Amino acid sequence: MKILLTLFVLLFSSTVVGEIPGVKIKDLTKLKTDQIIKAVKGNQQTGIYNDGTYKTSVKETYFDNGRYKILFGNKNYTGQWKAKNNKICYKEGTKTKFECVQMYERIEGGKKVYYFVMQKIVYQRMDTSVSLVQLKKDNERKRSANIKTNLV
């Protein structure tokens, strides 16, 4: 199986052989289409990918216009995303077909943690989710602080 995160597991392969240790689907809540959109649209999520062969960090950015950008380990991928039939779907780069996976959530430590599932195997966990608006504000605040520090 080729290495690729949530979106890419299915873009390149139909088999996932591993899973996130200690997580069982029966302990998770499956998201419906509208819940998936709310969870990802305009947000950036970070977490881990583990297909049993390869494990790495992952950062997924879901833009309002249906585009995505993913940092998978040290590689970047871009494409389109959409939610339909209670699944999140991805079309990477020049691919012509969307591939879809199920998305689940669970409250852990008072916050939502998202999981991606293919063929009943949990292969990706997203521990943090931050709105792109908030990220922009945080970056502007950091830049302002750096400018003030450099002026002193």
C-alpha cells in the first residue's frame, strides 16, 4: 500500500492493514454529511496517521472553496474535498475520481477528536482542529509582536 493519509490512503490503495492503537469504532460516533462539513470546512486539523506499515504526523487544511492542502510527514499534497453520503471525499491533484472514507468523533479531555476509518479500520486521528480565521489572527498577532520586539 502506498503511503498517504486520510485522504490519500484511498486515493492510492483500497487496503488499510493497521490502525490507531487502542481505538475501537464501537467507541466512536459516526459523523453525518452536515457534521463532517462543520468539522472540516474552514479548519486546519493536526494529528497522526498509522496504516500499520507507516506512521507519521499529518496536518490537513480544508478551505471553504472545497480545496485542501495536506502536510503528510514532510510531503505536501493538494486537491479537492467534499462531504457526501455521510463520508468525506478527496480528489488529489490530477485524479479524476473522488475517493471517500468515513469520519468519526469522540470527546476526549473535553474536546472533539476526529478519526478517519476505511474498511472498518481506524487509521487516522486528528487531535487538534483550529479555524483558519483563528490561525490568521494568531499569525497577525505574532507578526505584530515580532515587529514591536524588533523596534525596541
